[in-house]
Amino acid sequence: MPKNWRCSHCYTNNMTLFNSGKILITGARGMLGGSISKIARSSGWDIVAPSRDELDLRKPLETMKFLASHEIRALIHCAARVGGIQANINYPADYILENIQIDSSVLAAARSLKVPNLIYFGSSCMYPSETNQPMKIDQLHSSKLESTNESYALSKLVGAKTVTSVAKQDGLNWKVLIVSNLYGPGDNFDPRSSHLVAAIIRKTYEAKEQNLRNIEIWGDGQARREFTFVDDVSKFVIGNLVQSESWPVMMNIGYGIDFSINEYYRMVADVLSFEGEFVHNLDRPEGMKRKLLDSDEALKLGWKPETDVKSGLEATVKWFREHHDD
């Protein structure tokens, strides 16, 4: 049992209930934070998951007061401003400033209060735009970043470095999980800021509804992306928190297989029974050519993505259909 945890009994079904203290989950209204909150609650954990209306993480004093008012034994930090390629291109200042504000506020408060356990979520965008595949931790900072999401990537690099520095200097069980792109129920389907899979689902759904015969794909569609079903990540995190002290301070976690953008379009078209054609717009950006994570360390520690792409897409499409008019 990690020394920083106090639990009432060793757990059944890979869980432990704490006899004191709570788990704070930031970003609980987002896809990842919402998934982690759902799985944590269903497993009996005592969690705190404030909405943005309840706690504005960009405000240091407000954040400090909130954390101090609860006995936080662990903090799972999912909150971030995220978006797709065009949103990152349009609002680079917003992405770097807001994310650094959030991370600085949360991490400074957690350090001041000596929160013993913390998980920070990094992004595969942190890796250089051109580097060996699959990407290993020691390739971070080795070359220039992809220009289309440089501001976001820089903010996540700063956050990750802050976490590893605090872990080293203060001896706290603070870890960084660098995750691949995620998808699943609760994803952001707003065309102004959505990521690839959510954007494809909405475009294909609306094309079918409107009897359109063509769907535009940005670029030539040959760029490859690794997407992991969000609930698989959440189950791993919640199910292995007690062993997190044995994790490396920074670790990749991803599906282990990537697909081309063209392949994702075809897979979504199959799920939605769309029979039209795809038209490539070579004037539009498509980002990095490839960013597949090396998840070997996580695999050794029990990481095993359970949801295949077809099943994951079907679950995501089902959720989108049920919430499309919300």
C-alpha cells in the first residue's frame, strides 16, 4: 500500500474505500473528467467534482479556499481548455494563457496544502511534430512542436514539468499521464472546437440527415491518429490509484494502434450507414502526420484497453444521437 494513502481495508474488485479524505476531480463536466467521476461514484469513492459555476479554477484564491475547505487526499486534474485544429489556430493566446492559468492555480494550491496524490493529464500534442514512432517519454522537448497546436502543447508541457518538479522536490506522489486523443460519450461535438472523431460523427450524421452525397475531409486524409475510448482510461486510473506510487513520474497511455483520417471517416460512415463519397480539401490543415504513443510502461502496470474501435464508435454515435438536440 502506498505510504500516502489511508484506507479502511484492502479493496475488492481492485478498489479501496478511504476512511478519510476525498478525491477532487477537476473538469468533471468534460468528457474525461465526467467519465472518471461516473466510474469513481459507481465504485463508491468519496469525490468532489465542482462545476465551473461552483469553482473557477483560473482564480488562485478561490481555488485555494475550495481545496482548503475539503480534506483532499487525491486530485485528478482533467480541467483544460481543449479543441481541434481550427480552434487552436484561431485562438493560440487563449489556449496558452487559460491553460497555464488553470494549471498554475490548481497545482500551486495543491502544493501549498500538501495534497499527497495527484494525477495530471498531458497530451500527445506535447511531442515534437516530427519524431520517431511510437513516441517515448525521452522524445519530449527533442524538436519543434506542431505549429497548429503549439500554444496548447506548450501549456501542457509547462503543466507536466510543474508536476514532475513538485514530485521531485517535495516528495509527493504526483504523476503525469500523457494520453492519446480520446473519444466516447460526453465528447464535444461543437464544430467550432471538436476533435477529429467527434467532428466526423457530427459531419456524417448531418450529411445523412440532409441527404448530402459528399463530405469534405481536410487534407489528403493520410495523417494517422491514435484514439482511445475514454472509459477505458478512466477505469485504469480509478482502478489503479492505490498503486500509483509505483508508476513512473510520467507515463504514456494509448490504444496502441493508429488509423488514418480516411479510415476513421469510413468507420463512422459504416456505423451511420452513410453511403456518400468523401472529397479531400488539400488547402485545409491536418496537423501532425502521425502521433502514436509508446504505452509499454503502462501495459506492464495493468493498462489494457478493452474497447475496440468499432464498439467505441457505436457507443459514441449512440450517445450523440441521444443528446444531439440538448
